[in-house]
Amino acid sequence: RAGTASRRGGDCAPGGEGRSRSGRHPPRAGMAMDVRSGESINGLRMSWNIWPGSQADANRIVVPMGCLYTPLKATDALQLVEYEPVLCKAGNCGAVLNPFCFVDFRSIVWTCPFCLQRSTFPVHYNEHITETNLPAELLPVCSTIEYILPQSTCHPPVFVLVLDIAVIEEELEQAKDSLQQSLAMMPQNALVGFVTFGANCFVHELSATGLPHSYAFRGTKEYTAKQVSYQLGFGQGGPGPASARFLMAVAECEFTLNSLLDDLARDLWPSLASDRRPSRCTGVALSVALGLAEATYPQSSARVTIVVGGPCNTGPGMVVGEELAETIRSHLDLQKDKPNARYSKPAAKFYADLAARAVANGFAIDIYACSLDQVGLHEMKIMPDKTGGYMVMTDSFSMGVFKESFRKMFDCDEAGYLQLGFNAKVEVFTSSEIKVSGAIGGMASLGKKKATVAETEVGEGGTSQWIVGAMDKKTTLAFFFEIAGGAQPGAAAVAPGKQGYLQFQTAYLHPSGRRRLRVTTVSHRFTNVGMTDITTGFDQEAAAVLTARYVVCKGEKQEWVDRMLIRFVSKFADYRKDDPSSFKLTPELARFPQFMYHLRRSHFVQTFGTSPDETAYYRTIILRENTLNSIVMIQPALLQYSFDEGPPVPVMLDTCSLKPDVILLMDDFFHVVIWRGEKIQGWYDSGYQEHEEYAGFKALLQAPALDAKQILADRFPVPKFVQTNAGGSQARFVTSKVSASTKGDIAGADATAVITDDVSLKAFMEHLIKLAVKS
């Protein structure tokens, strides 16, 4: 294996006497930085790519020092190696050998950049390692490397499907159809279990070949994992003959489960009255499904997926009563603690307990909510937030948002494996100058405290290790840091120009049945004494996303965003005091205020016009998406198609872009909207596109549709697709997002006019500049 380790890394890696480290270093002061390059190489974007030298300086730069890391991103030239990683042996360091380690080729030892201690190489490395023949983990191009750990296997993926049968027949048929399609897509060795619920909960036997069998659980009673295990007839836990009745490989139970779904009918007990909601014990169903997975496959690749069509109104976790006269809580009801909000706190506590059970076992909980009314996502969101499970919300099981999103969860790669990672443990290692404050994303703390853990907590703080029940290729985690140097009065700051280091270790279960470890190591330079070069390493997009996550996590209001932005531009803009005309922002900073303008008026900060469930959905999604998708959520993308300009061109998200002779394609992540101007719609209504002489017009109509199709194919959750025109009823999807530089009059006849009290981007910037330059 010694030769293998060497060959995998390549036979002609550059090296030499003058080369102390084999990693990359950022450019020197004054040089422009490509702040996006780290994403394609390492799946990493940092808000500041040049770091402040002290915590006092970190406070002065206003925007949090943090990074967005996508652990399973398909990075460029990712090296897969099938051997154990080489770990630092000093104390409890645990860092992995990486391109930034100093290697002494005479003594054949390496120095860890995190603890600065020396370690020896394994014997088989000593026999082959030279300055020109390095193992893969020391090559500069392998700052991200993935280890397939030998002699370490795991169970195949486990899916416990939980279906709401208290919905109307039409909806139930659509939900059953999606479940049957998913069965056909699952890997044949994947294990599947099936639970249904209405007034009561039923766990279905999948081994029964004759009459179908199911075990009933009362919908009004709270069950522990032990009680579920006992009632299902399990012994001491773990896979066995008893568990095989309820969790079977798809290849063995596909016919039985399809037959069961075909015969499944709507829950009609007790009889429904017109003034009452159907009884729905969502909380019990989730608890029983978790108990089933806990008793059989703890610490495995398991996820509990619930498909729900209405609010829980029976038993633990209920969010509304059975009487239709009692409306489900709104934001105002929750703020004023009205009687119909009395269920919210007990329900949130119950679902938090379920989330803790899932975290303890490394499971993920997915929620697919399809209803015209709220279903209780406000209380249930803690489960996907803590476990990394999916949350999808739409109006009906018949809509593409649900059907396509549910199907995509089971998409496989070329090798036939699900494109997911399970039961992942992410640990962050920092050099002595940096401490980790916390993380925000679909994760939970594992409470691992080290000297590099900061006292100040952000999100899931007080730890250097987190658990993520499930993640995909786009799952992105946000980490926040503080500077250890200069934190206390009189403490020394970090020497200017010194390098600091971060390492991310993600150990997860791959659907192939093997354990893997992905290691990403990066290095950044500390700024000079006056911080004159720090803005050249500012990543506006990453900073905007990190700020958005911080705002959502902390529950900050619009006023906090405004104050933060004023401090930021006051610090970094060039201007003369009390002279707004002298105000200037460098290109590295110019877009950040625009992002903050759109953030402060978004659903992530504002709750007006949205239900608690919608707010919970929007906020959960932005806490886990990658940088590009998150930016689209904050500031929607707007493309213009016209006869004059040829290819589509990006245009300002402003009312001035709503022209009569253009087609617009707007993408706000949750919706993809094609908007036609009045002239275009008039020509379309006249049928010009059907005539050969107007082939150009037909091509113009098709261009945005093809681009929209591409967006829908690549995204999860699948966005809602809308086609509308100026003055159309669904034009609100566009007009609610654009900045109103020209405000309409109620008496006016212009279909593109936007009537709003909201301030425009231009007025916002003028006011910001005045406040920033004020003495």
C-alpha cells in the first residue's frame, strides 16, 4: 500500500529545498483577488479572504468573519483515495496531513500547521516519499481530498415513508402515485418502511404476502421509542427477524408495497362532519416512525420522510383544534398570544424532542407539506433544521413542486448510488490565531469543546463538531469565526502577513455502504497594520449570505440591517464629511448595499403578508442553500428578452425594466416567472407566433421557456413555474420583487405601474449615503 499511496498522488509533484509548504498562498497586498475561486476547488467561500489581525479589528469591519462550506460539492479534480488518512499525533489535535504541512524530507517528519507539533509518517510512506514523489494529500491541487475508509462498512440507506391519509381522495391518489414512482427509482438494496396516519397511526408489515397486516397506535397518546419497539415485537434492538417485517429491501417488498398503496383508502374514522377538520395525528406518526428506525437501525443512513396534507389537530404536536371555526394561528396571533396560538409552544417543544431523538441517532427528518392552509411548519421546522432533512411546501400533491421534488430525492448517479450523504459529522480545526464561534445550517451541535472554540456563540455554538443527518451536493453550512489575538485589552495582535489555517473534516456514510472522510484545508493571510488591503479580499456575495443567515438565526429586524449597513459603508467608503457627492465605494464593496436593500424587504426579515408556515419555509431553505442560490433568494435574477438585443441580458430589478415590448424571466429561487409586456402579450393573443413569417417572434417566446426549463431541472426544491403578463393576476410575483423607482397612481391606466409605499433602491442609497457621511 506504500506504493499505492505514492502513485495515487502522482509521480512528479513539484518540490525542492526552498519549498517549506506545498499549498497555495493568497496574493500579496494590492493585488486583486479572485474571491470565487475557492468554491470550485474546495467548495468554500469566505466573507473576508484577508483576515483581520485582532478581534478589535474584526469588530471594526462590521460584516462577520465566516465562510460558506459545501462538504459534498463536486469540486474540480477531486481526488478519491482508498486508505486511512494520516493524523497529527500531538495531544488531541487530530488534524489530517495536508498540502500546508511543512515536510522535513531528511528526517521524514511533518509539522502540523494547527498545533505546530511534529509527527512521523507511517512506515509505508517513509519508503517512498521524496521531494518529487509526494502522496496525494500533500499535492497543492489536493487541498480537498476524499478518503474511502477501508474495512469500514455500513447498512444501505433506510427510508421510513409516512403518509397522511386524512386528505381528500384526489389528493391521496396523487400522493400515492408519487410514492409508487419513488419506489421504482430507489436502489434495490435500500430498505423501506411504511407508516400511515389519520385519526390513528398504522405501521404496515411489508413481509405479509396474503392479507395486509398493520399495527395501530392511538392518535391521542404519546409514545416513547421503547414503547414503539415493544408494541412492534422487537427484542433488544438492531436488525433482526422482527424488524424485517417492517423494513425490507425494495427488491423484496416493491410489489407488496405497491399493492398496499393501490388499495389504500382515505381515513374516514371517526365520521367527518362539515364543521370539523379531519383528525390528523401527525406528531404520533412521526414519533412512531422515529421509534421504528431507532429500534432497528440506529446510527445508520436513515431518514424519516413525512408527506402531510393538513395541520395536526389530534394528540401531541397539535397546532389547531378540530373545529373549523377556530382558525390556525397567524404571526399577529403569535405576537399577541391569542387563544388560537395556545398550541404553538407545546407543539414546538414536542417536535424539538423528536429532533433531539433523531440527532442522537444520526437520522434526517423530511417534511413535504401540501395544503392550501397551513400545516404547522412553524412548529415543525426545528426537525429539518436540526437534522438536515428537506422541507418542501406547496398547495397540492398534484403540483410539480411536490411531484418533481419528491422524485429528485431519489435520483442516482452514474454508478447507481443516491447522490446523498448520511449521518455526517463535520469538525472544524483552526490554527491558534482563530476560534470558531458556531455554525448555522441544517445541523446540530455535538458539544465538543476545545481551546479553539470561542466563548461568543453564533447559531450552534460552543463546539467544534456538528452532526448533519443527511446532506446532498448543494447542502451548504455557514461557519463563523473570531480572532484569538487582541481579543483582550493589551493582548498582542497577529503579526501582519502571517498565514492562518482552517481544516474541515466531514465523515459520512456513503450510499454505497462505505464510510468516507472528506478533508478540506485552506490558508489565508492576515491583514497589514492599517487594514488597507482587507477590502481586496471581500466577497460581497458570501458576506450577504452570511449576514442573511445571521439575521434569520438571531431573529434580527430590518433596523439591525440598516444600522449594520450604515456602519459598514461609513468604515470603508471614500468620502468627505458632510459631502454626499464625494461618496464612493470601490467595486469590491459596491454591490453589498444593494444586497442588503433587498434582504431587508424580503420574507427572511419581513413577516407582513406571509403566514408563519411560509416564513418558516423560506427561512429554512436559505439556511442550507449554496451561495449562488441564496443570492438569488435575496436579490432575484431578472433577464430581458427582446428583438433588439439578441441573447437575454440581465436588467435591474426595477419597475423601469417592465417595458411593453420585452419578455422578462424572473428567478427568485422559489418561483420562476415568465412575464410578457403589453405589446408582446397582444401579439401573442393575436396568434402571430403560429405564422411562418413571424418565426422570429415564435423563437422569442420559446427562449425564456427553454431557460426556465433548465432552471426547473437543476433545482431542489423545484420552483413554482408561472407565466403571466403585464396587468395579469399573477404579475404580482414580479411586481412584489421589483424596486419602485417610478410609483404608479391608483387612477392611472398603466398596467406596469407598481403602487407601493416601499422606498426605491435609489432613494434608499441616497439616504444611506447621507447618513454615512454625516459628522
